[in-house]
Amino acid sequence: MRMSLLIAAILAAVVPFACYADEQPSVLVETVVPIQGSLPQVLSIYGSAVPRLDANRSISVQVQGSVAQFSVAAGEHVEEGDELLVFQVNEAAISAIEQARSAVKLANSEQERLSHLLEQHLATKDQVSQADKSASDAQAALDALLAVGGGKHRFAVKAPFAGIVMAVTVSQGDQLTAGATLLTLVRDAGFIVTGGIEPADAEKIKIGQPAVLTPLQGGAALRGKVSRVDRAVNPKSHLIDVDISAASPLVPGAAYRGDVTVGEAKGWIVPHGAVQLNPGGFHIFQIDGTKARLISVTVSGENGNSVAVDGPLNAKQPVAVAGSYQLTDGAAVRTDKPESAKP
């Protein structure tokens, strides 16, 4: 009797543990409900803001002289009509103006004399025509000299448009020839971001594609678009040069990241953490009741934390995200409340 009771007690203690040993522990996972949709495909380009080739303007004067005073410095912003510098005409140029004035006076006098002689039949029409041309040429030469600074010995040179002084190319007091470049001015909207892409990506990017320019030093992002794509590799960077223009002014020389939308990927949209990779390829786990079901998928694109995948997913079953790396096909799971995936 005692032996029977002892055996019964032992069995009562052992059997529950044997039952528990047969049960597979469940994995706690967080889930989302997959949705059909699309993700923009973005190609990132890193570069800096530089002037467009057609936005530079070399500021010069067509008379000999020197810069008496600079009113701006390199990097400074100016508005249209702002004073850039004060130019001092040298003595040789002043003398040239006086000589041109004398030439005009002499030519006009000769023109008048021959006109009177023609009336008296003492000169020919050809002589008068030649005198008219000489007077006209002399006046044109004087007008050209007076057009620079109005013939003044000292005058201000002003900005022809709003922009940024990119470079000052002479020093105050230098003796300069006519037409020498004094400084370089770039229009406000004359800057672009120039960067490079791998040659393998060249076919993805097209002129006109939308872009977002983000300053790497911090600041608000700007909208832009692709304005130029080279078809040859830059020998220095070994990349394909790409220009992105912005709808708002850029900071000259600043570094930017340009995110260009080159297309879209369609499929089931799931969080990045839901997609696993094994030697057989990509897969995700859908939750069927209390069991994990392995679904093989192909990745068609990704953007940020979202991935577009193709595969035989059930729209009514959530996919495992957090904790999915612990799962195997058929594993027992415990889940939180599923939420829809957001692209």
C-alpha cells in the first residue's frame, strides 16, 4: 500500500514536467499589417554649390586707370545698383578724351566748310560725304570714351544685378589696361550643386527629375531638379558629373546632399526590420494565428525604413518585425496588436 502511494506521488510530480517539456516556447514579436503601395526610389548625390557657367559676370571698364577704392569684398552680397568700387581714370585716358573732343570739333568745322563750298560749286558731293563720315566717326569715338564713367576722371562702378562677389582680381592702386577684369559677380540664382554618381547609375538619372537638396552643415532642405547630366566620366573623380539647380538661393561653397527621385518601387510595403536574408534569399514571417509562416520574397526597392517586396503574402495576416530574427517556419509566437505598415 505504501509502495503504491509512493509511486503515485512520483508520477504526479513527473508527468506535468514531461508535458511542459513537450511544449515549444513561444516568441514575442511586434507586428504590422502589410499594405500594397509604392516607394519613391532615390539616388543620393553629394556635392557643393558652385556658379553656373553662364552666371558669371566679369566686371571691367573700357578705359585705363586704377581702382581708387573697393566698396565690397569677396563673398559679399550686393543688390542691383550697389557701388562695387571707385575707378580713377589715368592721365593718358583723360588726354585721349580731350584729343577726341578736339577731333570732333575739327571734323565738324571741316564738314561745315565743305558744305558752304558745295553751295558755291567749289566742292564736290563726294568731298562733303567724306567730311560727313569723318565727323560721324569722330563723334562715335568720343561717345565711346565718354560712355565709360561719363567722361569723368573718377567714377563709381555699380552692380548690374543682385548677386555675390566671387572674386576680386586686382589690388587697389594697380595700374590697369582698358578692359581688365576687376572682380567677378555671380547672380543670386546662378548657383548649382555639382556632384557625381557611379557610371552604373547614369541611365537612372534624367534632366528634369525632382530633387531635394539638404545642407550637410544643417539648415532647411530645398527643392530642386536635375539640370545637367554628363555622359563621360570625370577623369579626376572617376564619376559622372550631375548638376542640380535649386528653387531658392544656395550658399556658395556649401556642401549638399541631393536626393533625386529616379523612379518608384511597387509591392507590399513592410518595415526594413521585417525582411530577413538567408542563403536561399529574402523572406519574411507572417503570423497565422499563433504560428510563424515563412514567406519567400524579392525586394523591389527601399526608402528609409520601408521596403517594397513581392511575394505570396496574405493581406489579412500581420508580418513580424521586432523579434522576427528569432523565428523559424512554424515557430510559436505571441504578438502585440498589429498595425498597418507605413511607407
